[in-house]
Amino acid sequence: MKKVIPIVLVLAGLATGFLLWQKASKTAALVSDATPDIPTSVENPELLNRIQTATTQAKEGPEAVKGLAELSRLYHANGFTREAWQCYAALVLAEPSEARWPYHFGRILAGYGQLEEATPYFEKARELAPDYIPARIRLGDTLLKQNRFEEAKNVYANTLSKDDSNAYALVGLARVAISNEDWSQARTHLEKAVSLTNYQIGADLLGDVYKRLNLPHLENRILQTIVWGSYADIPDPWSLSLMNDSYDAYQVSIAGGWTVHQGDVRTGLRYVQRAVKLDPDSSTLHFQLAGVYMKLGQIDDAETHYQLCVKLQPDFADAWLGLIEIAKQRQSPTLVRRTLQSALRAAPDSPSLNIEKGDLLLAQKQFDQAIAAYKKSIEVRPQEAVGYISLAQAYLAQNRVEEGVEQMREALQREPHNLIALTAVLYDAISRSDKKESDYWFARVRQLPRIGVTGVDPLENMYRQAFRSEPPQ
């Protein structure tokens, strides 16, 4: 017997279908109206073709929202922020459950200094994706910049409840503490952040906090320890993924470099490879790619790109040094010598290559020629310690101690915290039984925060034997 569907259910189904159709129609109209006009400044043919295809899809369908999402990525990744802004403004309405749209929209708004307008979008992103830590950090930072300190504090504290070793949240809490002039609390947070990140995150602020707490010895230690340019931004996969759609080789290479710096070498490699593909005639990009391959131990691939680098720019000394290092790893003295000769023909005035030449000659006990090479490196780059140290080692190899120590002192004039030079002059002072000078140099060595215990032990033992007392702490 045929089953009869109640008329009420039929009407309900029709009503639901009508509402869904109506919603889809409104969404399609929203997307079509929001689709930006194609900028006349788009130059890359492949990018232009993709934008044209996505624009047609967004305006005419099918899957208009998908077309607009494609446009948002293409525009955002390639620096067309006004057009990306327009796309995201519609996408947050068209797909209200997708966290990436408010997140990216918030980043653009914050980038233009519209912090108050960005805040609700970061809040929405956090609500939709509570486990995506960058959304939390961006929200906290945006609140902090608006002096909404208690709200920012709560965001950072909640972030730490999910990730108790998040250095960015710790720095955020430290900034809140600094706003309240609670220097001790700021110190606690920053010391933990610095410890977790090997001085990459929070070290600059910690130096200021030590200064406020009148701890000059700790402030000096921080200043000696910071490696300038080592800061790593928040690992942010959503933002990074935009580089898959970028046609700007420079921006893609920067993204790859940051990713490698943050420890994800394989992902960084993929972006640097893309950058080289986008600009195959850039010697700098081939050099960067070779360096990533070296980190991965893929020396054949590294050699290929170092060679392309010096083919494109014959006097690129650092690329020649990379080829020399590969020859050393292959334990081929003949290849090392041949590569160095080619390098010096291409870049005869390179300080680094002249030091390499000096090292090779010194190993062969050709002292006069080695000394001449080191002196040439100093003439070209007198402001760096490495040439003086190399020259000192050549003198010391000939037992010309006074001349060697003098060059070590010259090195310290250029780089006062150079460990090799400091320990050399300390060794000399102890050897001469000059306790006053030994104490002075030992105090200088103690200020170096990263010197290992084993690096000091031999000098400590030597000091005890020479002076029958403990070295200064």
C-alpha cells in the first residue's frame, strides 16, 4: 500500500526549501556585490588569469563563495589589501562559522592601525577556533595596544591555560605588568620567555626591566647575549599558507626564511623553492635555497644552487664559501684548493676568501704567505675581529707570542666580547704570572653568559696553579 505523506510535512519541506533558496540567493547577491573590480596593476599573467577566473565564479557562480574565498587569498597574498579587505568583509557574513575570515580581516584592520575595529574580529576568530593560539595572541596584543590592560591580561592568562610555555603570552603578561610598573612580575614572565626561546623572545624587554630594577650586571649580560635580528614572530600557519598564492618572490622568500628560523625547515624549504621558481635569475634566492639544503644535509642540492649563484653573480663570496665548505665535507683537499682558486679569481678582495686562503697556507706552514692573506682581509674589513684573530694565530704558530697577543688585543678593540680573543689574552696574562691583569680578563670572561663550564675549566686550573688562589667569580 502506497504510503501517504501528510500535507503538513509537505508544506514544511517546501517552506524549508524556500528559506534555503532565499538564503542562498541572498548570499549569492552579497558575494556578487562584494566582488572587487580587478586592479589594473596586476602584472603576473598567471596571477591575473586566476583572479579573472575567480572573479567570474564569484559574480556568476556556481559556488560563488568559493570564488570569493579564492580572491581573498590571491589579493591578500599579493599585497592588494583593499581588495582583500572587501572580500573578507563579505566572507564573514557569507560563512559565519569559518574562523579564518574574521582572523585575516582582523589582521588587515590591525595592520592599518584600526585596532578598535579589529578587536571584535579577533574575538570572533578565537570563539570559532579556540585552539588556534595565534588568534588569542593577536587579540591580546590588540587589546594591549588600546590600553585595555585587564582584558589583555585575561586573554594572555587564558592562552597560558592552553599552552603554559607560550613565550608570546608570557611577554604579553610582562607588558601588562610593565604598564602597572610591576617590574618584579615583569621580570618573572620575561625570564621564563627568554629561557624557553634561547633569548629570541622577550630579551630586549628584559634588559629594560633589569635596568628599572637597578641590576646593571644582568642588564649587561642580556645586551651581550641578544643576537640582533634573531626575533621570531608568532608561528602562524593560517597567515603562512597565504604564501602558497603569492607571486612576489621576495615575500615568499622572507616567509620561507622565517619558517626555517622557527625550526620548520622542510616547510621553509618549500617556500624558498617557490621563491626561486618565481625568480630563477636571483642569485640571492639561489644562495638562500642552498643554505636551507645545507641545514638538511643535502649537500648535492646545495652545491647545485651555490654554483647557480656564482654563475649569476661571480663575485658572490659567501656562495663561494659555501662551495668551499662542501669541498671540505667531501674531504677533498684538491677540490678545496681548486674551488678557492676559482673564488679568488672571481672575488680577489673578499676578506672571507682571503682568510680561507690564509688558513690553507697556514695548514701547509707557509707562514709568510698566510700572514699576507690575513693582512689583506684586515685591510678590506678592519672593523671585524676575525682577521686579527687569524693573523694572531699565524704569529702564535711561529711562536711570535708578543705579536700574536697584540693582534688579539686589536681584535678586542673591534669586538670587546669576542670569546676567542678574551681567552687568549687571559691565557697570556696567567702565563706571565700577572695576577692583576689576569683578574681583569677573568672578570671580562665571566660576563659572557654563554661560555660553557668546560670552556673555563682549563683557565681556572691554570690560574690556581699560577697564583695559589681561586679565580675571581
